[in-house]
Amino acid sequence: MLLALVALSGISSAALTFSRQRMASLARLMALSLCLLQALAISPCSRPCLSQEAASCTRIRGRLLEDSRLTSTGWTFFSLALQGSYDQNGDRLDARGLCPAICRSYGLVSHGTELEMEGSFSDGLFIASSFKALSSPGELSEQRLRLISAIEKRLSPDEPRNLALMLLLGRSQQPSQVSDLAKQAGSSHILALSGMHLGFFTGLAALILRKRGRILGIVLCLAFLWLAGPKPSLLRSVIMLCLPLKGLDCLLGALILQEAINPLSLCSLGGLYSYLAMLGLVGLLRYVNGVLKTFMPLWLSGILSSSLAALLASAAASLALEGSFRPQALLVSYLGGLLAFSVMAVGILYLLFPLSWLDWLLQICCKAMKGLFGWASAFKPAGLCTYIVCCAVLLTLLGLLGYSRRRMNRRREAYELGFRLRFSNCNQSLASSPWAESYQEIRPELPPVPTSGGNACPGSGQGEQGMGDRSWNWDLDEGAS
């Protein structure tokens, strides 16, 4: 919240004192600074801060930031904003921060619900033996939960349908093998709800209403956000879609609003990778595409440049947190995105018309995604040396392209011929004057050439040497002056 207030005050002062260009530069600098500060604060903010040792805490209380979801190991995951904790004697402890918790019992709990859990801490993770809700989510949330339950019943616990449920609502009814393979291949962003999935709804709105497709797209994305829940990457994407800004200014506005709405959502790993990948897209895409399009066709450079720009930005956080990154995601992101769009489209059709051939299409898409992610997961992760080499090669190519372009501009300027036109002394008069003749003589000053003689202008002496008869007569009647 403090960072958001500082950023808002900085933009307000810049709007009063600086020009638009300087204000845009300041906004970009503040966006980069806030993203870096958030990246540096990810480790301490994502862990709960207790006034005493975590070993003495047996009960916690907090507000649920996201809907509860099932993990790949069969546990239910909760993301709590801590409001209090209690020890074994029942004494209240001071607690704050984001606390991840897991529990064996499965239950769909809506975000915003206050929970109380009993259990113990283990390496910053609260393992709960039981939990209970202290507040009801409200009537609108109850209708939302009923709608989610109806969708889950239609998409029964079958792996292809479970994949469609994961891409449409960001949740699953059973452990998914596709999700595990995508994580090993470094392509979890394809399954996580983000701006890529919003592109499906905005594209659908553009097909339905071409002139007012943006308005319909925003409405569909807001409805999708309400149904899927305020996940960090999805909330960032919806805010950027609604803001009338572009580039880093839009990213800064989304960061400020999300910091004001739900600051703890930025402390999750999903929020960190989402902003860093978007920072790479708006900051590095132009340069990466400029390098790639010189070595490959335009359509291929357009496909690979966006994935490479996002990978270069997010790989820094992956190296800092995990010690490695997975460059093979560059090869499977585009095809994986197309398959994800196909699963979403077929999943929506299956919800409306549960036909057997749609189920067959879901099985084909699921097998294709398994094969794609399985092939990419066979590659070993890369380390810091590989990342440094990639960045060095990219910077070297950028420098070489810039140097060659500068040399070409200088060579082009060196071979340019400069012409200077002058009017002779004989026929200089305004076209509107009554004594103007029907033509005006213009002589270009060219380098001297061998000539038999020049044409002298009456009343002005001999013509200059080298002029010869190099002259053009412009007819005044045709508009020349």
C-alpha cells in the first residue's frame, strides 16, 4: 500500500511539473523499480511473520485470498492473509503476511472467507488437520459456488475434461499428469489463468461484434474473472485490459491498482512471474524481434520473439529462487497455447452440448499436450552460465545490428548529391505581374563540364563557365512560379 501511495504521488507531481514525455519516462522508471522491489520482497513477504516461534503455533486465523484448490498430491491448498494465531495454551499471537496452508479434507471454499485452521508449521507451510469457516461468503458468492459445482459435475473427473476445467476455471478435480509435465517443461504459464486465456474471450468478442468487440470483450473478461476468482495473473491481465494505457505505463497502472486492491496477491510466485513476463514483453519484445527477423522469416520471428522476451525476464527470478530455468519452454509455448485455446473452445461447447465427438476431440487435445510437454520435459534445466551466454549473444547481435545500420546511414549520406537552384538575373519577376513573361528560367549549379560555350543572359554579361545550356523552362501557365 505504501508503494502504491508513493507511486501515485510521484505521477501526480510529474503531471504538474513535467511534460508528457518526461512523465512517461518517469512512469516507466517507476514501473521497473516497483517490479524489482516486488521481486526482491518475494521471499520475506511470502512467509508468515509470527511474533514467536512457529513451532508453538497450533491454530491460525485468516482471510482466504483465492479459492481453495486441489494439488497434484491430493491435498487442498489454501492461501491465507493471516489475521491472528494461537499457541497450545490458547494465547493469541501476532501474525501477518501471506500463509500457505494445506489440508487433507477437500472442500471448495470461496475467496474472502475467514477460516480458522488447527495444525502446525513445517518450513513456512501450515499443515492443517481440520478447518472451519468463520464467515459466509455472501449470496453472490454462493451463486458463484453453485455454478462452479454445476460445471464440475458436467466435466466429470476424466483427465481430458479435467484439463478443460483447469483451463476454464483454474481448478481441477483430480491430480493432473498434464500439469506435472507442463511444470517440468517450464510451461506452467500455459495452464495458469492469465492474459493468454483472456485473449480467447477478446477474440471471440471480436468475431461476434467487430465494431464494439472491445466492450463485449471487457464484459466477458470481467465475468470470467468473477467466475474463476481473483488469481494474481488473471487480475493483472483484466486490469491491463481495462486501462486506456499502453506499454510500461499500462503495466505500472495495473501494478498500482493491484497493490491497492490486494497487495498480498503480489507476494505470490504467480504474481511475480506474471509481472516479470509482462515486463519482458513490453520492454524487450521490440529488440528481440529486431534481432530474430534478420535471421528468419517474419512469421517465425513473431512467434519466437514474444516467448523469448518473456523467458529472458522471468528466468532471472527462476534462477534466484530455484537456481535454474527451462529454456525448452521457448519451443513449446506457441503450440501449447494453440492446444490450450482448442481445449477451451471444445470445453465450452461440451458444457453446452455434451456430445461424444466433442469428448473425442478433448481426448485428442489432451494426448497432444501430453506428448508435447513430455518431449520438452526430457531436456535438462539450464543454469546461470546458459542465461549469461544467451543474454551476451543477444546484446552482441543488437550491437552489431545497430552498428551496421549506423554505417549504412553514413554511407547513404556520403553518396547523396546536393542540388542548389538559383534564378538567373534575366527573368526574375512575379508570375502575377503584368510584365511577366510566359516562362521562368532556372539553372542548377552543376560541376563544370567541357562545353563549347554558354548562353549569355541579356543585360547580365557572359554566362558562367560550365553552365552551357543546362536549363529548364517552367511554363507559368501550368502553375510554376
